[in-house]
Amino acid sequence: MNIWRSVNDIQVQAGEEGFKRIINNIEILLKDHNEIAVPYKSRAWTIQLLR
């Protein structure tokens, strides 16, 4: 569940109440599972200023 909470763009797009509903529904769907595999990519960008 922490992975879902870490994705800020979902929170922004859904709004606070919408995101709470999404998280609640995911928790309901997964309540009988101890562990699930979730492929997840994280990206970061850097920039170098040339002077």
C-alpha cells in the first residue's frame, strides 16, 4: 500500500477524497493476500547547466 501512497500524480489527479476511496478499494481487494508482486518503475531526471 505504501507504493500506491508514494505515487503523487495519482493523489493530485484524484484529489484527497478520491485518493482515499482508491486506497480503500485497493485495501478491500487485497485483504486476503499476504503478498503480491507489483512491477514498479521509478524515474529521476537531472540537469547539468553549462556556463
